[in-house]
Amino acid sequence: MMLDIPWDQPATLIDLDGKTPIIGTIRECVMHFAIFKPFAKEQARVLLTRPTFREGRKTRTWILNPEDIEKLVERLNAEKESLH
């Protein structure tokens, strides 16, 4: 299941190690996440400005975990491929 979050929605990419967050759109956060090394990906979370539904949860959530962000990377890559 792909997360249905608009690419221009404001979001913040945070790191559990306390590095400086990346504040921008969900697209920018996903693009940064995509180039992270595996350890950094494990520590990353995205804080949303509007909560979204996630598979397996009864309520909406404000935070996306690494596996959720990876789904958005896949969606971004699929959309890029469909343009070519």
C-alpha cells in the first residue's frame, strides 16, 4: 500500500541521533532519505504537518517510520520512471 501524501505537504525529516532536521516538503524529505546510508535510514523519521493513515493502524499518525518513508521512496521512483 502506498501512502497517499501530497508531495508538496510540509514535513520535517528528523534523526534519532539528534542531527539537524531537514524542514521542507515531503518530496524533499524523501529525496534526502533516499541517499542516506542504512544506519542513518534506521534513525530517520518524518514528522508530518497533517496526520495520515498507515496500514495496520486504526488511527492516523503524525510520524512516519523508516519502512513508511521507504514506501514513499518507491513511489517517487515509480513516478520518475513513468515520466520516461
